[in-house]
Amino acid sequence: MAEKTVSRAVLLESSEESLQLFGKRDRYFTLIEDNFEVHLLPRGFELLIEGPEEEVEPLYQMFQELLRSVRRGHFLSSREFEYALKLTREGKVKLLRELFSELLLVTPRGKQIRPKTIGQKRYLEAMRRQDIVLCIGPAGTGKTYLALAMAIDALKKKQVQRLILARPAVEAGEHLGFLPGDFQEKVDPYLRPVYDGLYDLLGVELFQKYRERGIIEVAPLAYMRGRTLDDSFVILDEGQNSTSEQMKMFLTRLGFGSQAVVTGDITQIDLPRERESGLAEAPRILGRVEGIALVYLTEKDVVRHPLVQNIIKAYEAYESGRESDQ
């Protein structure tokens, strides 16, 4: 029996909508035709999709969801379009509305902060739902940045009074002990990625203002010992480089009205071989504790350069092969 051929028209209202949904010089068309057995016919502000019904209908629904999001003010990036196409190919087009409907905050430069993958969406939901969240995933999945964004949002809404960020001062193969300068200048290299995220979310001036007033504190993990943190949003970044003792110490600092998020990549542990990572161990100990959420992000949630996904996959395959050989 011959496949039923159908034709669906996507109607746009402006060249801006056309640019976001078709790409510069209609470059998204190649992506679509590489993944679906359809023929695309652009006619001004109209796109005609022709082909088998089971191929055309999901694509038509995808364009309708993306168009709805764009008309609400969402600037659609090429990475987001590719992800939407991937979900559509997997039969998950209905998830697009859930994904693109959420806007967390807007930075001083007008950048919209929102989840870019389903994994990131679940991560944000976990942070809203639970007082402690452990997020484990590879580089580029937005673990720290989304935690910072959630913390800034909570600060602006006066849900917390302080934002406290900690990082273990562990050297990743380099020795920084002989750097010139005072203590703060020596630890700043460890904390630089956190500063960069805060500059982006708040702007340099507001970050400096908050820091001078003690509203934002950035410090090495060791400085958390002996403290009780009330009405605070507390983030431990690079948690894979904390020891078991440090992880316990950090999580037990939580006071009333506070929330803690621990982020890290357990494939990039810089501790001595004889020391187990506190973040790698924590899920075994805390996995069933009520009020604690464990979130795992994967290479599918990487929002950096597309090559980063392939790099992560290549390393995982290499390490799996090496383990099987031992």
C-alpha cells in the first residue's frame, strides 16, 4: 500500500521569524531533509512541507511549537533548533512546549536564561522541589550556570538573603602554590569560573556591590567548616574534588530557610588516587534520603560547541574499552 503523501503550510509573520525558524540562508533545511523524508518549499513567509504523513506531521508540530515560543519573545539559537529537531526525530515533539515555555531570568544584557534540554529542565525542577540537589554530569551541561541562575532568581525574589559559593581548592595537575600575591589572589584562579558566571548573570558592578555587602560570598570549601548557613542559597561547584569528609561537612552546614546545590563531573576527579570523591560516594549514602534529589546529566545535555558531545562520547568509549581490557 502506497504511503499517504500530504502537504502542510507553516505561516510566518515576519522576516525575523523566518530567520529564526529557517536559519540564515535557510540553512536548517539541509538538517531537516537529512533527518526526514520530506521536501521543503519556502514561499516568502510560508513554508510548505511535503512528504509521507508520518514524516510531515511531527515536523509541522515542531514548527508550530517553535513559532509559539518565538512569538513569546524567545530568541531561538541554532543549538536549540538542532535539539528540537532531535526530539522530533525521536517522537518527543510534545516535550518542546514544556521545554521552551520556561524563562528563568533575563540578564542585564538581555540574555534569556532558560533550560535548553530536557535534562536541564528536570534539573531546574529538582532545585525548585528539594532543599538539597546533587547534580552530576560532564562538562558543558550547564550544571553550575543554572545553579547560579536559580540562586540569583531566589535572591532577587527575596527567598534567600545570601548566595554562598564554594569550590575545593584542588589543583588539576598544575602547582599554583608559588603564585605571587596574598591569599585571595592565590585562590582566585580556582574561583574564576564562578566569577565569570556571576558577571554574566548580574553584571560586574552589581556583583561587586553584592560582594562588598556580604550578600554574595565566594570562598574555598575549607572556609565552610564550623558555620551554620541560614536563609542562604549555597552552591558547591566542582564537587567531585571534595573528599568524603568535606562533602559531609558541606551538606551539614545547611540552616533554616536554606538550599544547597552540589555540582560536579565524576569523570574529572583531581584528588589523589587513594582518596574517594565525596560526590562519587554521596549517591550511595544519600540516594534514599527524603528531601535530597540526585540529577544526572549526560552528553545529550551539552550546550557548548557540538564537538563537545562527540569528545565526551569518544572518551567514554575509550575508558569503557580500557576497563574491559583490565
